[in-house]
Amino acid sequence: MNSSHILFSTPARIEDTSAKRTPMSTSHIDGKGLWASWTRNFTSPELALLDLFDNAIDATLHDGFNGKIQVYQDPPLNDQGRSDGIILRNNCCRPIPKLATVLTVFGSEKRADQIGENGVGVKQACAALSDLSLIISKNKENKFSIGLLYKDLQSSAGCFIPSFNFENGDTLFEEVKHLAAQNAHFEAAMRHYGGEDIQDGVNRLIRHLQDMYESNEEREFLVILHRVLQRGHGGGVKAIMNNLAERLPKTYLHIPENFKVSVDSKTLKFKYWEEKLLELHKFTLKIDPHHSFKIAEDWHYPNHGHYVCLYLGFDGDRCKLENDNKASLLIYSRQSGRLVRQIEDARGQLGVTSGGTDFAQGLTVILDDLNGNLPLTPTKQDIAFGQQATGKIHEMNLMSWIGAFTHLYYTHFLEIYGTKGDLRREVLSHEDNMVYDPIALNDGKFSSFEELIFKLAKGKIRCANRKKAKWTLGKDSVRKFHKPAPALPVKKALLTTSSPKPVKRKAMKTVGKAPKKRTLPDREVKSSSFVEIDDDEFHQNRTVNEGPSEESNDFKLKLREMQLDSVQKKYQESNSRLKEQLKENQLLKKKLETGASFTDHDNNNKSEENEMLRVQLAQAQEELRLCKEKAEFKKKQYLENSRRMVQDLKSKYAELEGTNENLNFKLQSAEVEKETLATQLEMMNGGNLSDQSQMVQIQKLQEEKREALETIHSLREMIGSNNSHVSDYNGDEGLRMELAALQNKYHEQQVELQRIQNDNTKLRDYSRNLQSTYESLKSMSGL
């Protein structure tokens, strides 16, 4: 297992022939002070165990390797003992360095993509958990090493962490017993491990060694934490492991399925957020760590930077908590996806509205720094931007881009549901809608937004085309919201819950002056019973008549009660009708969704068929083009060959014509010479032949004549052969046949080309029919 530590000087080996053991010497560092500082680096035992878990992850998380990590209680030696220790055991992909190297303080062999830093991981985690930790490593061929992290071995003069190597696994147990009897440091550790009994401590250690020796794993690493210190924890070892089992799935994002992790015999699954978040969306961002987005020209897409993945969703468990008006930000780093920072309410850091219930409702933001470009603290519990020269710019750019996508995501769903209350109710409605065994974050295709354009607004990054951006629904975002139901048209009369407004009456005019006394005419005084009333009596009677009576008030109250009852009945009837209408709408919605799914399926099938036909049509067109090019090429080739043959024949014919003329000229010359010789012979035959010299001359002439005749005969044969060759070339039947064959092949190519064009026309007609069928289906589905 690779680990990170500081260099120590190594002492001379202990004189022992039974085993090769190399304990480390005392360093120049104050051992007690260093140990005390290690115990203060973790706020809880679970965090220290997570640090040890990081080292196990680094040793096992490799492509193609089936990693295995086990966390369980250290069993006591007998039934009377108590189980107060914890064991962490893992297999390893690569050879484990010697423990003298692993346990070296402030020296690290870790790579940049691993989690541990600064060479203090194993030591400080073990010191924070226990006063005595036993480290055991196993390599190939059963080569074992044992290291001791024991508080009582430390002194102000130096830090002492001994280790012992055992090369022969067959004699391992005897060598351990012999070492306990010979080495004072090992004896002290075994005494503490055995509860003041050296033999019990040795037997407990041998039991673990035997288990590792009989294991099928070639390489293993085991950490025994004896008597775990429960600082600020009152639940015991069992409670610590339960909390660890609860925190591990949330702490690591990218643990593959072939990686087996068990805590207290309980197998863990690392798909915490995949099962928990609603409307899970994924974005990929490029962050510039050196140039501020406020002044950089390429701020929208930096030329230089590192990539991070951003996941957003709504957490229903957080949403149902009272007064949880927060947007949680979790930052994960490195290959394993280790949680390095968690901000309960990150709205201020992200530059979004941080008051009230804005950007709440269980909003969860997850940042995955897969390549480990964010600087970490040694304990991996936070990000250390201060380690970088441009750390402030790096942090500002990172938080601004996260805030931009958070604003886009939250505003999108808030506009769909209208109010924050409706959005919260939608989140809470999916509390029981759980998903089991979803696809991992690394492998899934989740919902997202595409074709985004960003702008700078008041020093913040915001999406400029939020309403026009393309919203793509991912098939692996399985926990989705329900679409809000459209508002139903309801008559106003059904929604009226108050009594009708009374008609206003005009106020009576009051007269300030006293009324005049009424007097009847003389003719009416006698027959009338009218009595004259003075002003005081008139006003008194008027006041009494104008006041309301009790009977009229009771009647009006009963009338109002009757009106209220009728209104309530109408309201109840309207509510029942509305509920029935809502049920009908739900049924119609389900039918429409079912029809839409079938229509989408049919459309997908039709689109696939159309795509296949388009591919076939393209292939046919390509074959037609190739055939045309091939036919044209052969035609040109045949015509070129024919022209060359005709030119060759013409040149040969011209050569033969010239040769024939030369032969005719020679023949004529031979004929003249023949006549000359014949004349001379006749003259000699008619003269005197007695002279011997004449006889000789005659014989010569006769021989010359014979030679001339032979020459003439040969010349005639040559002329005849030339004439025959010329006639053969003039009437060469082979040439005519070859030309005829060329014409026939060209005609066949034209016929084949016409056939391919006809097939192409048929394919086009079939494609048009399919397109019209698809348009008709699409229009029907729209209806």
C-alpha cells in the first residue's frame, strides 16, 4: 500500500538470525509533541477512519482489479474479554513497500492522483484513534511485515516507530514468539495488546497472522486499532462503525461495482446521490485557475484550464425539514470522488439570492473534481486555495460558474411550477418514490441544458438565453417531477363564496328647520280628525319611527343565514364538480401520456425505417455514381485504345506504301538492265564468236542476265507480299470485330446505367410515400 510520510534515519538491524527485522530509529523530532499534535487533527473518530479508508482506496482502486475493504471489530481473545478494537483490512493491487518506508514520518511516495498527502496519513489517523496500532502487510510468497505505532515508545528525544520483516512464512509464528521474548519494544506492545499478559497479546496477533496466511489474497494490508479512543463519542465501537457505514456512501462518488466494501459484515453500495436526488442534471465546466472571468477575453470558454463536473438536484429529505432554507454545496475530489468540503448554505458563495426561501427546497449542488486540480489540506477535509499563487482567482471563477448554472437550474423549475410553495410540494410528493440500483454518475446520461449563451451582469455570470436554451432529458435521470396540471376554466358563479352585494339605497335628506304646522282647509276641518302637533312631539315621533325594530333585524339575520346556506351548498357542489373534473383530467392525462408514448414509439420506429431507407437510397446513389464513373472510364479507355490501334495501322500502311514504291523503282531499273543485257547478247550472237575473249564476255553477260532475272523475280514476290499486307490491313476483319465488341460493351453499360436510374426513381417514390405517412401520423398524434 502506498502511503505518505517524512524521512527517518534507519538504525542498525537487531541481531536476530530467525528473522530479518528492521526497526526504525529515534528521530530528531519531539515524539511526544508530534503524537499529541496527531491526536488533534480529527474532530471525530469517523474522520480518522475515513483517512485510513483513503489509503485503502488508493491501494485497491485500479482498473480491472477487484478491490476489497473490510472494517470489523477486533475480537477478544476469549469470551470474557471485550471487543473494543477496530480492524481495517484490504487487498492490494501493487506490491506493498516495506513498512519501514510506509511508516516513515513526513515522507510520501504518493502520486498526484491519490488522496493522501504530506506523509502523515496512517500515523496521525492511528494516533488519533488508539494508543497502540499494529500494522501488518503481506506480499507475494507470504512475506510479512509488522509495524508498531505505540504511544509509550515516544519520547521528547525523538519519534520511534519500529517495524519487523519476516521473509519465511512457514516459520512466521515461531519467529513472532521469539521476537516477543527477545525485543523489548515488541514485548511492551504485546503486553499492552494482551491486557498485561504477553502471551495473550502474542496469541491474538498470531490469530490475525494465521488468517492472512491462509487467505487467497496475494497482497493484503491490515490495521489493528487497539482500544479505540472515543473522544466526544459515547456510543462505543459499534456506534462508531454504524456512523462510518452511514457516512461512507455519501463520502465517495466513484466506487465501482466490482469494489466490495463491508462495515461490520454489512455490504455497502456507493450510489447515495443517484438514489436520493430528484431531477438530477449534469454539466461539464472548464475553469480558468489563473485569469479572472471579469477581465479575461476568453472567460466564457477558457483556452487554458481544468474540467469539473457539476451535478444538481433536489433532496426531498432536506426539503421536509423545518426551516431548512439552504442550498447545500458538496465538493468531491480525486479519482475516488472523496468529499473534501461541504457547505450547508452556499447561496452567498455562489452569488445567488440568500434570503428567505429562494434557492432552497432541498436544492443540492455537487462538484466533482475528477482529476484532482483543486488543492487540498493534509487531512482532506477542505480545499486550500491559499496554496496557489492565484488561489483567490481560482476560487472566484469556480464559485461564479457554479452559481451561474445553479441560477439557471433553479429558475427553470421555479418558472415551471410558478411559486416556491408549489415547487416545495412537488419535491415532497416524491418522498416514497425511491429508485433502487440506479446507474452510476460516471456512466449515466443525465438531463442537461444545451446551446447556452452566457453574459456578465453586475459582476456575475448569468445565462443570456435561458428561455430559449435546449433542455435535454436524460434517460438515467429517473426520479423526475410530474408536469404541473393546466388550469381548468371554471365559471365565476362556481367560485363565488360571498353573498351578493346589497343594492345601495339613496340616503334620505334631512331638514334642519322644524316642520310647519299643518292646517286643513275650512271645508276639511270639520270632517277631519287631524290634531295639531307641536314641534317637540313631531321630532320625538319621527325619531322612534326611524329606528330599526327587533323583528326586522331577526328577519334580516334569518335571510342572511339562508343565503349563506345556499352559497355554501353551491360551493360544496362546485367543489365536488371540480374534484370530478380533476379525476377526469387525470384519466385523460394518463391516456394522453400513454398515447404519446405509443406515438413516440411509432414515430421512433418510423424514423428508424426512414433513416434506413435514406441510408439505402444514399448507398444506391453512391453505387450509381460509381457505375457511371466506371462506365465512362471504360468507354474512354476503349476509345483511346481504338484510336491508338488506328494510328498504328495508318503508320504501318504508310511504311508499306513507301516500301512498295521503292520496290517498283528497283523493278523498273531491273527491267531496263534486262533489256540492255538482252540487246548486247543479241549483238554478240550475231557477230563473230571465235574470239575466246568474246566467249568469256558472253558467259558473263548470261550470268548477269540470270542474276537480273532472279532479282526481278524476288522483287516481284516482295511487291506481291507488300500488296497482300496492304490489302490485309485495309480489310482487317479483327479490327472491325474488336470495334464492334467495344460498341456492344458500351451499349450494355448504358443499359445497366438506365436500370440503376429506374431503381433510384423507385426508391425515391417509396421514400416520399413514407414521408407522407410519417407526416400524417405526426398530425394525428398532435390531434
